[in-house]
Amino acid sequence: MKILRLVLTGIALIWATGLAACGYRDLKQDMDAYAPPALLQQAQASKPPVTGESDAFEAETATIARLRDRWEKAVDETVSSVGGADVQPAVIEAATDDALTLNLLRSPFSLQTVQSLILLRNPSIKAATDRLRAALEGFDQVTQLDEILRQYSAFTESVMAGVGPMRGADNIQMKFPFPGVTALKGQVAEKNVEAEKQTLDLIRRDVVAQGSKAYWNLLYIHRAQRITRDTLDRLNQLESVATTRYGAGKTSYQDVVKIRIGREKLQEQLATLKEQRVNLESELLSLMDLRPGTSMGWPDTPSPPMSIPPLDRLYALALEKRQELNRMRAMLGKMERMVEMAETMIQPAFSQNDSLYTDEAVLQVGSAAMKPTFATTVSPVRGKGLPKNAWFGTQDTYLKETRRKLAALRADLSAAEARTRLMVRMGWFELDRARRERSLYKDRLLELSQTSLDVSTQAYESGGVSFADVINSYTGWLDVNLAGQRRNSDVGVARAELERRVGAALP
């Protein structure tokens, strides 16, 4: 009997398994043969109907596309700007060729060549350029995100639930961002790009100013070396005169010793100037992304421009052009648009309800009430009274925080403008002083020191003046010549620093 029950149970299990397999095959065939309704296929194959919301959205996305094109052109113009139209083609070719760059620097080179090579080769500028181009992608991110939001949503799903099969309803839905939100997102992206553009201009400005200062300081070193060697030659001649006078008993050996001491000091000064030259050359090479230790030529620009604009004009130019101020203004505009966008986002997105299915699961088994596949009522696009996103209101704590930061940034901008005026005033003073002192040495002191040296040397040979007087004239001639060349380079250094503070080339 027990064996008979086991046999009957086995037969029943085999029969049930067969039925289940047949049911699964039927279900799989139904799934494979499923085709969406004709309405859904038509909606997927055709463009969405054009509505007022669609027209507004397309207009906003077109505006954002134009903004990107405009900024791409501005970036290309900035990157290609390397010193004016008169830049030598060889300088342009040297942008990616170290050997060509070094050849340009081994011969006498101009300030413009140095500035152009720095703009073309400096790694910091390249990094800032890449960050700016990355910021340009924000325009596409805005439009792509909202494009996803506005697209038809068509989805069909079959699932197996624990209480029976469920099939989701076919869903066709089209949404649009609230009017103006996409445009505000585009403006936020634009302000972010503008801030990165100002950062790029700032870095270009600073590295060019650093290179210009190194150029003028290198010019001074070259001229100081020449003047020091000239002084050594003069001391050698004076030593011959002193030795002759000592042999004739007309002077003491102390005069010869003093001359030799002065000569040793000049030799040490030449060694120091040589090391300073190497340091300045290494600085220039580093700005051009070249390894230090390379032999270089010398600056061929004799002197910087001596003109200086009125101070009031520089104030206005700095407030308009200084990159730090413009970057703060861009960030200020970005925060203003973010506040405006946040206040706008309390409104829900628009949707086209005339072709709206609801994605409601239809229970085939169970006690839950059946829901119709198609909605029997259509909700309005926007409700009256409180907004649908009332929890994100204009008095939200995040918005309060952002408004406070916005007010703080406005105050910071005012403080930065005041500091800019002071910096321009101090820079203008340094340039004006360097100009005046250069004129003093060039027009009067250099000639007087040369006359004093010539007269004292001739008088010493004839015994008309003491050795102390003649050595003082040599020292004075050396000091005046070095100081004159120092003031000449100081004009270039002060001019470069003033241009850095203004944020633009001096008119």
C-alpha cells in the first residue's frame, strides 16, 4: 500500500511539472510576441507635438548653444593671442619644439619673443586652458539633462510577483522644465565659464609679468657685467700708473695695494653677477617649460617705454580689466542666478497630459482593487494655491544661506575694488619714481662722474691730486653707472608690475 502511494505521488509530480513547463512556454511565447500598441509605436517614431512649452524649451536650448559657440570663439582667440600680429613665425613654430625655442634664445632676444614663448609654452597656462575648456562642457550638460527630462517616457515591463503575474501599463509622458529654468541653468554655466576665463587671463597676466621682470633684471645683469669689466680694465691701467709712481718714489706702495684690493672686490662682484644671471635665465627657462642650465643670449631691448598714463585713467582701467575683480563679478552673477533658479524651482515641471498613461501595475491575483489601465481623470498641469514643491520654498534655509553669501560677496567685491585703487596708486608711484631717477642718472650724473674720472686720472698721473681722490672718482664712476643701469631696468620692472596690477597693457 505504501509503495502504491509513492508511485501515485510521483506520477502526480511529473504531471504538475509538465503543466508548469507548458505554462512557462506559453508565457514566454506571449512575451516574445508582444508588440506595443500602435499609439505607442507612433509616438516613439514621430516627434513630440509642438506646444507652447516645447517652443519655449527649444528657444532656450538654442540660446544656450549660441552662448557656447560665442565662448568657444572667445577661448580660441585668447589662446591664440601671443603678443600681436607681428610675432615671428619661428616663435609660433617653437610652441611645441624645444630645439627651436632654445635656438631663439641663444641669440639676442626681444621682450616680445620672451612673452610670446611664455604664452605658448607655460604649463600653468596650459592647465588653466584645459580647465576652461572643461567648463565649456557645462553648456551641453544643461541641455542634455533637460532634454532627457522632456523626452517621451515609454516603458513596458513584465514581472512575476509572489501572488501572480503583474504587467505594467504602457506609459507615454512628456515633461518640460518650468519656463525659464533651462535659461537660468545656461546662465549659471555661462558665469562659471566666465570665471574660468578670468582665471586663465589672470594666470597669463601673472606669468607674463614674471617673465618681463626677469627680462629687465637680466638686462641689468648683462650691463652690470660689462661696466664691471670696464672698471677692472681702468683699475689695471691705474695700477700701472701707481706702480710707476712708486718706482719713482712719488707715492707709497699702499696705493698699489689699495688698487689690488679694489680689483679683487670687483672680481668677486663679477662672480656674483654671473650666478645672478644663471638664476634669471633659469627662471625664464622654467616659465617656458625648459630645463635649466641651457646657455642663453642676452636681451636686445635697450630700454623700456618711458611714458606713463594719468592716474585717474589707470583707476578706471583697473576697475574694468583686473581679472580678480571680473572673476568675483562672475561668481556674484552665478550666485544671483542660482538664487533665482532655486526660487523658480518651487514650481513643478510641465507635462503634456493629453497623451498620458499611468504606469499602474494591474494585479491579476489578490484582494487589491483593480485599477484601470488608462487614467479616468486628468490632473491639471499646475495646481492652484500652494505649489507642488512647497517644501522647497523661497524661505528655505539653503536659500537663506545663499543670500547671505551673496551679500558677503558683494561686500568682498567692494573691498577688492578699494584695494585695487591703492595697489594701482602704489604701482604708479614706483614707476614714476623709477622714471625720474633714470632721467637723473642718464641726463646729469653719468656725464659728471665720467668727467670727474677723466680729470682725476690725468691729475694723478701728473701728481696733481692724491690717490684717495682718484680712487674715489673710480668708485663714484662705477656706482653711478651701475645705478643708472639699475634705474633703467627698474622702469621696465615697475611697468610690468603696474600692468599686472591694472590687469591690462598700459595705454
